[in-house]
Amino acid sequence: MRFRAVHGLLTVAVLCSGWTIPSFAQRAQTPAGWRSPEIIENPEVKLVDSEGAGKLYQVGEHLVCVMEGTHEEMGFQHGRLLARHVRHVIKGGYLVKTLWDRGYTLEYAMAQSERMEKHFPTEYVTEMKALVEGLKAAGVDDVTYEEVRMGVTSSEILHYGPDAPPGCSNFAAWGKWTPDGRLIHARNLDWNVSADAQDDAAILIWRPKDGIPFMMLGWAGGIGSVSGMNAQGITIGEMTSTSPDATFDGLPLFLIMRRILEKARTLDAAVAIMQAGPRTTGWNFIIGDGKIPDARALEVDAKVCEVYAPMDPKENENTGHWAMEDAVRRTNHPVGEDQLFKLATVMGPSVGINIENRDQLRAAIPLLKIQNTWLRYDWLGKQIQERPGAMDVRDAIDLLANGPVFNHVTLHSFVFDPKNDAAYVANAGNNPPVTATLRAFTRIDLKEWLVSGS
């Protein structure tokens, strides 16, 4: 099965038409003026419901679902506590609007989901089946295991779908850039705010019997997600990055990211899990470790996992990039020359561009550097450089809401502060849709929930 190519909206460098990035002209749509979103430091916390050791809280405007025990117990708690939202996201909300209403067939989507399931750890299958039992206990008996499975495999299916969104931004800074040297990790998930995913958003916290407590910004029914932090100070966020080396025969994005948070106690261990795979398609990642502090940028596809440290010599002017001390950042394209050359040689001919050698690729770099994904990468680095010793949560939130990083389709936005066991979270609004970074960021105090045995 071949992935369908996505054609970005580029004005000059049609070489990049396989990447999900908007044209330079789209920057004109960004409102003028520096934004400084509200921060809610002390939201009201209410216990809404409980199921065994599982608890459902309302923290400000956010649902926080805390699951504890074996995978089977956690799955049941998830289904029972979030039943109404699980049913909505599957039967009438996001999955309906982003898959079936956009022309994907049930036969196609289920076939790809089954291919990925072959790589699921057994305990995750157990958890999803228990989630369905939890739904039944709450009176929801028309959601199947296969539909729940679709929720954790949909990112791969949508990766090359029609009208793919324009991308995400991630950065981590520490050491010389932050007031006390601690790690700050910030991220925008630029995806789709018109398909109602935000109606079923939840902060999901797992306290596994035999694993590390961890949290993910996600959605009801998903046993993984694309943003998270664990009790060992490991943080992770992803970005779409097209690659010709893609397959459905791997562990889907939601679950490989969960695997890292559930198992990794160190930055090296987190990177090793990603390297081991099996991976599916093109993604970029920022993975941080608040204990050290330190972070890595990863550029991956089904065959390759390139790892970049601060001041990495692979991040250089040959591809229009520059490395930083005590910071890493990524957007929606490969920084490494090998990955960029591979993408150009394989996908270029389909749009009438032939790149046959590295010299031709380097000649195209000035055109690529005016594209939005390059602009976001460059702008973030320069903004961090302007704040030596001053990059705190306030500044990180502001960077997410301004310049080319601002996006009208940010589904969720976070700043992770692992040293202080805190996450600052904004979700998109709805009716009408409102991008996340135009809304308040709520401080979620994770001290109680990310402590083993509490």
C-alpha cells in the first residue's frame, strides 16, 4: 500500500510540495501585535467521579483522568470515567469528521489499523479491550475494540491524507537560557480545530503498577497521544515531517510516544526506545530530561532515526540551519542533509524538480529558507538567543503565541516544567473554533499524580 503524497502550498520551492507547510504569503494572516496569553496559576480542582483507584477531576476548564493499577484496570477506569466523551469522539466527533467525512473508507482505514496492531505490546491490547468493558459498564455498548484501536492509529492514516494541516513547533531550552538553568519544553500541536477534537480533550495520567507514572495531553479513548511528561522528568513532543520511507507496519506514533514515557527513566533510554522502533513514517521529536537537564531532537522515519544534540555538527548551514548551545528546536522538515537529500531525490520528480546531487540541493536552500517551516525554526532560535538567563514559562508561552510560530489551527499548546512537576496547558476552543494560543494556559500541578505510590 503506497502512502498518498501531500502537496504543501509553496510559492517558490515546489521541491517541498511533499511537506505539510504553508507558503510564506500565509504569514500575512497572522494578527499584528505581540500576544501574551493569560496564565491561570491556581485553577480550582474538583473531584468529578471515581472508579476503583481511578479518579476524574475538573482542573479549571480541563478534564484530568487519573488511572491506576494494571493495564486492564486502567483501561476499565478510562472507559467508565470518560464514556460520554469516548463515544462522542468515535461516533460523532473527531474520527467521523476527520476520517469518514473526508473520504476515507472503513475498509482502507481498518486494514491499515490492523497492520499496525501486529506491533502492539500485549498489555496495550488488554488495556483497550478493558476500556470497551468500562464503556459498557457506563451504559455505552455500541463502541467496539476496533473503533478504539482506530483512535490510536489514526495519526498514521491521516499523515498523508487530504488537506493535511500545516505543522507544529517544539523547542527545549535550559542552562544558559533559563533563570535557574532548569529545562523548559514548549510545543504547539498545529492540527485541526474544526473537527471537534477539542470537545473531547483530556489530560490523561497513568499510574501503572509496573511502570513509571506519566501524563499525556490527549483525547478520551486514546491510550496514547502526541505530547507528554513522566515522573522521571522525561518530556516529549512531535511534529509531522514527510519522508518517502514510510510504512503502516510499525508501532503507531501514539503508542511509541507512550512507550517512552512509561518505560524511560533517562534521556538515553528514551532515545533508545525510539531507535528500536519499529517506526512507521516521518516525524520529528523533541525529547527532554529535566533531571540533567538536557534534550535531543530526533528526525525519524521507518528506516532512520537521526539524533541531534545541542551544537550538533550535523545541524549546519549546508541545509540552512544552525545549532545552539543548551537548546534544541524543530518544526516540519528534516534538518539533516541526508534526510533532506533523500526527500528531494525521491519526491522531487513527481512535481517536476530533479535533484541529482548535493550541490543542486544546496543551491535550492535560499528558496527553502523563506518557507514557513524554516522561518519558524530560525525565529525560535533567535528569540531564545535574545533571552539569556531569562527564558521562563511566561516567555515560552509567548513564543508559542507569536511570530511565524503562531498558527490559527493549534489544537493544543503546552509548556512543560519538569523540575517543578508542572504543565501549562491550553486547548483550542470551539463553537466557533479558536486556536489554543489565543486562550488561557492553565497550570496543572502534577506533584501528587506523578509520584510513585501516592
